[in-house]
Amino acid sequence: MLPGLLWYFIFKYLPMYGVIIAFKNYNFSKGIWGSPWVGLKHFEFLFRNNDFFVIVKNTLLINVYELLFAFPIPILLAVLLNEMKNMMFKRTIQTVVYFPHFLSWVVFGGIIIQLLAPNEGFVNNILRYFGMEPVFFMTKSEYFRPIVILSSILKESGWGAIIYLAALSGIDQDQYEAATIDGANRWQKLLYVTIPGISNTVILMLILKIGYLLDVGFEQIYILYNPSIYDVGDVLSTYIYRIGLQGAQFSVTAAIGLFQSAIGFFLIWGTNRLARRYSDVSLW
């Protein structure tokens, strides 16, 4: 366990020292301790900034949509793969759905943009074939969030299914045999043996997912969005990039990061309490 503990200590706990710049007017030349204290000034700036609440709303909506539409897909995929009896076909499907995970968002996002391109994109060519006008998907606010959710499903659902496949492999096969003797069909086995067998894993993954409701992956959004859809596409991670790295407002971005972490902690804590109250599984 020592290498893992050292990694967490060096890269997760030691950097917490830098959180104090959220309460300072950080100056690069003066350093962290030399910069003057300003108390809650940066938090007041955020909470009085209307743009900040729009960005928080965008972040929450994208994550809620992912929770509703993308979270169940790996579970469904794992169950379907588990039901396959032809091992060669099963392994082929697994390889196909796992592969996108190993592509960077630069590559995968570029593929999505090319597929949706107004002139030569595959989707718009189909629309033209049926006599419809091409759609500028990447510049329309109403299409951006569905594109983000669909691209997440295509890229990560196969990899996410691995966890549920591992949980499925841990189900006692005697339960399936007993269900067969009792006359259960495949649907009843799925409903009364398979789903309950992975329910604990689903609950744990759900708790962790809810903890990230204020965190959307930077790479995906940065590759897919553009200034014309900032009203629905700008999220906390891209906002931090713009004002922190490009605008050099390090103290403000530290305040945003601390705000994200605090909300994430309370979400995990609350969800874990609910899970412990209404089920027999929890993180602690």
C-alpha cells in the first residue's frame, strides 16, 4: 500500500497548502505567504457575479443529464454482455466498445465535430439525402448538451461496464441454477438475481457520481464548445481555465476550486447517509 499512500500524500494532500490563496490577493512575485490576506473577498466576487451562477447551472445540468442518461448505459451494457453465450462475439463487442476510452478527447472530439460538420459531415449528408437542410450542430445552443451526453456515452460506457461485469462475475451461479429449477425464465433471472446481485456496486458508483455534480471534464467541453454556445456550454472547469490560466486570476480560481470541493464533499456525505439509511451499503 505504501506507493499508493505516498502518491495520495504527495499529489492530493500536500497541494492543499495552496488553498490559502483563495483567501489572499495572490501575487506571483511575493509568493503564497508574502501575498496580502483579503478574507472572503473572492467568494463575495463570485456570488455577486451573475455569470458565475449561469456557469454553475450549466455544470449542474450537464451532470444531471449524464446521471439520468449516461449513468445507466454501462449497467445495461454489462448486463447485455453477461447474457451473451458466444464468447467470440462477446469479446469482439467488448473490444469495440472499450476502444474509444483509449482515444484522447482531442481525437474523439475531433471525430464528433467532423461527423456533425455542416458541409461534409456524415449526419448532415444523411439529412441532405432525405431532402432536409443541413444543421450547424456545433453552433446551436439547443444541441450542445445532447452532443456532450451522447459523446460521453460513446466514449466511456464500454469502459464503465468493466466494473459491473466484475460485479456480475461475483454472483453465485447456484442462484441461477436454483432459479432455473424454480421455473424462472431469463427475464425473471435478470430481475430477481442479476439486478439485486449488482445493486451494491450500482449504489456505490452512484454515490461517487453524485459527488462530482459540480465537476465536468475540462477536455471534453473545451474541445466541443465555442464562443457561440458559451450560454449553455461554459462550465466551471473551462471558466477556471479562462480566468485562471489565461487571465492570471489565481486567487479567484482557487476560491472556485474550494467551493467545488466543499459542495462535492457535502453531496457525497448526504448521499452516503441516505444510502446507509435505506440500504445495507455505503462508503463508510
